[in-house]
Amino acid sequence: MSLLIRLDNIEKHYPGTVLNAAVLQGITLSIHKGENIAVTGPSGSGKSTLMNILGLLDQPSAGHYHLLGEKISGLTADELAFRRNRTLGFVFQSFFLLPRLNAIENVMLPLLYRRIKKSIARERACELLDQTGMQQWSHHTPDQLSGGQQQRVAIARALSGKPDIILADEPTGALDSENSQKIIDLLFELNRTQQTTLVVISHDPAVYSRFSRIIQLRDGKILP
């Protein structure tokens, strides 16, 4: 399997906290194409900070991050945004769908930001909504959809740019157990059929126990 991400001795400190507290300490991690990985641990263990660094939403205080063989440190905000938009797809607990847009328009949005022709963006969005079982609700706005349906739209949006990696932060946290399992089933199907790499944060054993690889964090460190 080809190497997508390599973290070497990553640390994250927040100045001004007690003793300049380290949120992440000595994180060394490799992620390969096609893997499905769960990140778990107690509240405050550094899960979201690690996800933000993986997603180029935050920079480490020390250590090295390589994405697709490229060293990330030293890149400008615009360069980071360019790589984030073309390599990574994000799924969050709160969906973050724009309420004034219907499902197809929400899925089209990242493609329009790339200045892709509207007709091509719409065609791609239709394919993804069909793939995620949401085609018949493509003209519904978020307030007309259930939580599980909104998350399916959010997954379709995350896939719109054909990312190498999907980063999902508690994607089932706002859902009941039945819909949680359906969303994880969908993510695994994408992992299996498209070799889309999954990195999912979850505190739910019913979710994270299904993953091939489980990374446990405690006090900012990966447990052996």
C-alpha cells in the first residue's frame, strides 16, 4: 500500500496554558492508501487536535508532517488550503450543511469553489447522492432531512473532490444507533470499493471496534 501520511515525533503546545501544556507528545504515525483507522481515547486526550493537524487545519509545534511525500511545514495558508481541498474530505458530527441550499447544491459547493463548471459539478453531485442513497432527496434542504440523511449528504459533499482521505470527527455522534451503523456501513463501502482511506474519531465502542486499525490516545500520546 502506498504511503499517504507520515507523522514524525509531532508535538502540539498551546502557549499561555499551565506549563505550556503539551496536547500532543511524540506522535509518530503512518497512514497508507486504503486503510480504515479509528482514533479513540478519553476526552482531552488530543483526538481532535490530531485530526486538525492531519487535516491541515492546524500546525504542529514540533515534528514533521509529510502528505503524499511532501513536507508540510513551511507552506503558506493558501498552499495548505490548496492541498486540503484536493486531498482531504471532511465529515463532522454537526453536518455543517448550509441551510439555504438543497442537498445537491451543498454537494456541488466544494466543486464550485474550485471553479469547476456548474453543469459538471451538478453531474458529479447527482452521482454522489445516488451513491449515498440520497438521490430522491436531492432537492430537499437540510431542515427537511433526518439526521442520518443529512450525514449522508455531508459524506457525498466530502467525496465531491475525489479525496485520497476522509477525516471524520465523531460522524455518528448526533445519530441514533441504527443510523450510526448505516453511516459506518456507508463509509466502509466507500473504503472497500474506492480504496478511500478512512480516519475516524469515535468514542463509541460499537463504532471503533469495527475498524481494522485502532489508535488509542491518552494524555496526548499513542498507547502501545
